[in-house]
Amino acid sequence: MNADTDSTPSRDLDLSTRLAHAGRAPGSHAGAVNIPPYRASTILHPTLAAFLAPDPEYRSVRYGRMGTPSSHAFEEAMAELEGGCGAVAVGSGLQAITVALSAFVRAGDHILVTDSVYGPTRHFCDQMLARLGVETEFYDPGIGAGIAGLIRENTRLIMLESPGSLTFEMQDVPAIVAAARARGCLTLIDNTWAAGVFFKPLALGVDVSIQAATKYVCGHSDATLGVIVAREEACRMAVKQSAVMLGAAAGADDLFLALRGLRTLPVRLARHQETGIRLARWMAGQPEVRRVLHPALPDDPGHALWQRDFTGACGLFAVELDRIPQDALAAMLDGLSLFGMGYSWGGFESLILPAFPDRIRTAVPWRGRGTLIRLHAGLEDAEDLIRDLDRAFDRLRRTRR
Ligand SMILES: *Cc1c(COP(=O)(O)O)cnc(C)c1O
């Protein structure tokens, strides 16, 4: 890339090549490789004529909340990653979901949301959308083409997430998209697990792909950011208007960190994938482990769909252990030295926590009777992580003697 030119990388190039160059503009930034964070609330207008003319991009005033070179660069790069026509950046992954849902629904609508959806998405539908007169029906994530039987006259959209939060069920995305299109419903997906790298929902006809960029895109557990990528301009425009009306915007420093994270995303994900599969296989060999919930493992019920539609797996998966009382679980988890107990995954560090899907499911009761543990494989050495887990199982066994 020449220091004086700003160019968009060609789509024939490999993803890692495109992500090294997407959204960069050294020609407009004194030759700097990275776009500096634009910390801007006030955008000045040079003349009265410029002040009175609406900004062609937003059809509204120029204002920091509406966008800056930082948000434009990130949106351009994310559209490149997901293969969309454009993107909208907002302050968190959950905000990306709420802005996107708000863009398309009105009172009297019915929406279909997978029962395996991220918990706070469920709460937004049950609480906020219900209050605004939108009815949410949760569906079995394994429904596939059977979704056609749930689509009503007033069904506006179908929300997917594959694999599901906490429980990792794979969805038959093309089958659901086909049913939705036949009835004129939009499809939205939470694509955070695949980070936009291992799964390309827009290429399969999904209308809107949403990510918590907080997770792998930022990748260092130091920012919250959300992004909505649309397949077509009409959807992108509707989402942008929703973001503007709701006052949703992304912070300059978080955008800077996300753009920085994006450059190393494929490299990091390859390592998260490799370590995640190693840990999952090792876990499967422990006598206390009833099953491993990881779609890249051949005996996972979602493996065939994963193999058909995905090109890889991130470092997040779960295991179902025998039912373990809390004190034994504490003995196991509290003594870990490399795994932290925290929710927000996708950073360089490994995480572990108990999960309770049985408390939130409504469409299909969660049938696991054991203790569910969610793990995130970070960028540490896999053998070091396995030794840490091995000692945790020893502590667990000592409590059971
Ligand atoms: C973490 C997460 C979100 C929310 O992201 P935030 O940036 O924390 O709001 C949404 N969806 C999924 C699947 C997530 O894991």
C-alpha cells in the first residue's frame, strides 16, 4: 500500500490479506498506517451553505455521534469481513442487537427468536419489545425447515444464533432462510461465535449479521463494541436510522482497538480454535465429563451442520459434568491459576464458568441434568492449560472421596 493512496482491497485476496488492509487510509492520515482515534463530538461546518446542506450519508446534520473517520473505517472493514454492503457500529454487542431489532419491528408484529439466543437478547424481547406491542415466540434451535409452521401473517423477522449461547446447538441456517424468504420475513443472526471469519451468513441469504466486536474482534478484553452488517443497502439504512434515533454510537478508542484487533483476528482465531479443540478432546476423556458441547467434535449433534456451513471453530465451548454440589465445584474452579471466572470471552485469556441454561429456556426445556461448564480457550500454551484443568479435576476427586 502506497503511503499516499487509500484503497479498498480486492475480494479475490485471502481474508487475512484483506483484513490487514481493510478500512485503512494512510493517504488521508499523513501516511500513518493506523487511523488515529477521532475523539469528536462537535463537527465544524466551514460555511453556512455546508451547515444548511444535509450530510448525504446520514441525511442529517454532521455530529460526532453520527459517525467519524474512526467509525467509517471500522464499518468498512467489518462489511469487508462479513461480505455485506455496509455496517453500523454501536457501543456494545447487546446494543447492536437491540438497535437492529428496533429497526424492523412495530407494534402488532410477531417475531421468532431461537431459544438458544444470548440471554440479554431474550430479556430485551420479553421486556422491552413486549412493552412496545411486539410479540416474541421462542423456537427450538433445531427446528430447521419446520420454522415454516411457526411463521404467521404478522411475523416480521426471525432471529438466529448458531451455535447457541451456552448450549452450542447448531442451526440449519439455509433451511430457515429459505422458509423466511418464502414468506417475506427478514432474518437476523448473532454471528459472534464465528467472529465473521468461520461463518458467512450473508452469503447464505441472511439479511443482517450482528457481532459483539467486544469478543474476538477487539480480542483483548479491553473494549465493548457492537456491529451490524447488512446484506443490502435498504437494511443498512434502516439500521443506521434506528441507531441515530436511539442515540447509539461507538466510542473512538474502542473503534481504534477494534481496528487494531481486526488485523490479527485470523491468526488469533486459528490458535483459539486449535487450543479449544485440544481442551475439548482432553475434557471428553475425563470420567466426570458426560458430554462435550463443541460442534467441531465429530460426535456433537451439530457436527454435520457445522461441517457443511462453517470453516472453523472459535475457542468457546462447554462440557456437561456429572451433577456436582457447589462446594465441590468451588474446590475445582477456585484453585485454577490460568482460567479466570468471567463472562466476556474472546480475549487472549482463558475463562471458565458454570452455566445455567435450564433457568431461561422456554421453547424446549434444557435436558442436561449435570453441571454445565463453559470454557474459553485463550492464547496460552495448551499443555499449560491442560495441566491447570488436570489439577482442578484432582481437587474435585478429592472432595468426592
Ligand atoms: C457477549 C455477547 C453479546 C453481547 O456483547 P456485549 O458487547 O457484551 O454487549 C451478544 N451476543 C453474544 C453471542 C455474546 O456472546
